[in-house]
Amino acid sequence: MFPSLPAVFDPVAWWARVDGERTALIDASDDTRWSYRALDLEADRWHALLAQAGVRPGDRVAVLAPNRREYLPLFFGCLRLGAVLVPLNWRLSAPELARVLADARPVVCFGEDSVRALAEAALRAAALSEATRWHDFDREVPSLLARADRTPPASPVRTHDDATMLLYTSGSTGAPKGVVLPHRQLLWNAIATSTGWQLGAEDVGPIATPFFHTGGWHVFTTPLLFRGGTLVLLGAFDASAYLGTLARYGITVTFGVPTQLDLVQRAADWGRPLPRLRAFWSGGAPCPQRTKDAVRAAGYGFREGYGLTECGPNCFATNAVTARAQDGSVGWPVPFLEARVRTDEGTLALPDVIGELELRGPQMFGGYFNAPERTAEVMTADGFLRTGDLASCGADGVFRIRGRRKEMFISGGENVFPGEVEAALLDCAGVRDVAVLGVPDAVWGETGCALVVREHAHLDHEALVRDARARLAGYKVPKRVVFVDAIPRLGSGKIDRATARALVEAAEPGA
């Protein structure tokens, strides 16, 4: 009889033993290079530091900082201890961040000085100033790591369903949703992605999206570490330097939201040869046809992907021929993942009929943190995830993503939920009623437009936006405001969004 497979796989530790001098990580900011052996040793130091700081299995360990190389060894230190990493969105306002912290209740938060004031304000608002310890990456962590026992404690017994990460997404009501990512999800996403996308040990991929998004971790980062590949940490996105960085490090696969691709096309060296690059992958938002055409016209490969924090996040795979011949398709479900399209009547959709996309497989989330009722709402009786997105499937099994069932819109790759924005705007001085819609934007894909009923004529666009910025992340603040006499509503009291959109379309530009 074969022995049972281990419940948890640590790819950094495995590659450190088997081929430790392979390059795991390059920090493009200073060209620092870490081998798998060096990354493994640093993860052990973090494991020891966390244990000595009193972090226990199941505790949440938060991080509030732009992308830094410390994220990787810290994550694998948490993995070895059995703690749960909680990457926080540093773009949020203090009230928004406080709601996340109050839900996650981390025992410790690591960050950098650039966001310390935000962290302190959010921790005070969440009544966690005493319960959650703050440690600065630059001022404190080096000495803490130096003092940490070089022999970390034994790792606890872990299972496939134990949590590794807690990633927060906003809900339509404004309440944060903590998505639990278990070991199982990370492992099977890595296996499925590296198989479906043909990733191997010689591939080099960028870390170019924020670590508070699943895309920063699980589009290329964890799948490439699983395969023994190399990661390049790019830091803040710089369109003018992006192509040069791809060429300098021989990057073979890269991912970006459509807004990033649009910005890169304006760079002076757009179209330069990138012989090692197989394709640009686009995701996070629908990619405009003009963007796809420009990428291909420049001689680069292009493929579209689809995923979400709750599943994958890499849910489909295609090839160069199908991606071009069936432009706008995302291909076939990755290995181990089942996908189906269900109509409003509850039946399985016929070929090319649009319905809601449902997914099932081992790369599924572990539920919403502390919210079993929310989890139950998105799961079917037979274990499929209701994605809330519309799709169709051709007779050949190739899927197309057709839109979003919910009111959510995506601005520059960031999910924006109108209910959350409306709740914040209603707290702004002089606002009586409000409805928020996503409208097309040439740069960001979509931006917010607010229909506003004001208390007095003195309230203008500038004052409202200034007030909103104190309550919301910048990408959530509506770029356009239309003042109206009343918000159209249905008999149920809900906003009549179709009529609201007609009002926006009829309003004069700049109204």
C-alpha cells in the first residue's frame, strides 16, 4: 500500500533541498537576488520570530505595506507556523481599513513608515491599539530577525483545509468579506496553473500587482515557486520602465490589468523585441478590443484569463491559436476544475447561451471568515460556487465571460461596489440621496458616476469629492457627479438602475 500524501507542501523548502542555488526572487529595485536556499533560511527566521513573539497556529498576521521582498519569507514563515497571513490594502481610508481589522483581529501587524499613520488611525478606530502589535519593516524587523532563534520550533500538524491567507474583498453592502484561502486552494491552483499555462522551472514571471490582491500571489507567484521558477519583484508599476524590465530579466510570462496594458502602449519603446516573452496575460477586468489589437499589432502574444479570489484564481487556460481565432474567449477550465453555465430558470445553458458561471474543484476557497451565512449564499447544494458573473460555453467547450450579474464595476483592475460608495457618500455633508453607477472610461475601463440629490445648491462637485476622499480609497471616489432632483427607485425601494443610467447618459458632459 502506498503511504498517504502529505497534507501540506512547502515548495520553497523542497526546492531548497533539491536545487537550492536556483534563483527564486529578484528585487528589481536594487537587483538583489535570493536563491531558494536563501529564501528558505529567511522563512525559517520569520518562523522563529513569529513563534517567539507569541503567534500561535491559526492566529492572523497582518501586513500593511506596498509590495516588498519581505512578504515572501514572512508568508512562508506563517505557513510553517500555521499562522494566517492577512495582506491589507494600503489604499483604503482609515475607516475602511478599521472595518477589515475589526473583522480579522490580527495579533501583530508588520508594515512600513509610509503607512504607519494610516495603520495607527485604523487600529484606534477598530479598538485594537493594545491587542495588535505594530512592527516596522525597516526600523524593527532587521534586529528582531537577527535575535530570532536560528532553529525554529517544530511545525504543527496541518491539514489541507487549514487557512494560509485571509484576503479581503468589499461587499455590495460595504461590509468587508474575508476570503479564507486554505492550503488546498494554493496547491491545486499551482498544479492546475502550471499545467494549463505550461509553466516550468525555466520560466520567469513578474510580481507586478499588489499583494493585497489574489493576483499578486496566485497568478504567477505561488505557481512559479511550486515549479521552481524565478520571480521578479517590480514594485510600483511604472509604464515607461515596464518593457525594459521585461527585457532585462528575460521575463517569459507576464500579467496585467487592461489599464496597465493601455499605459504601457504609450511608452517610447512599445513594440521593442521581447524574444523570451510568450504572452501578455490580461485579467481583472474586461479587456477592450483596441487594447488587444494593439498588443498583437506590436508583435506580442496575448491571452485573456478569468478568476476570482474565491476560486483559482486561474480558472481557464487557452492556447495561442484559440486565443486569436476565438478572440474574447478564455478557453477551457484548468485541470481539476469543473465549470458550468446556469440560466435564470435554474437549467444548464445550451451552447452559446448566456447564464451565470458556476465553478467547482479543489482550488475552491474555505468560505468567508466568520460569515457562514455569506458562504452559504454563494454555494449550490452540489458544491458549485455561484460566481455572480455571466458566461457562455460553446459546443467545443470554450468559455467566454459575458459580463457581471451584480452592480459591481471594475476601475483600473479594482473592484468597486456601488452600495459601499453610496453608503459613504450619504455621510458627506449636503448629500440627501445618491446612486452610483460604473460608466465607460478610456483610461480606467470604468469609473464611478454619482447621481446626487443635494440638500442645498452650495454643494458642488469639488466639495463632494474632497469629502468623499476622506472616507474612500481614491479609486472608489466617483470621477463624475450628476446632480438630480430625485433618485429613481423601484416599488421595492431599491434603486432603479436602468432609469438611473438613462439619466446619466442624458446629462450634459460635466454636469
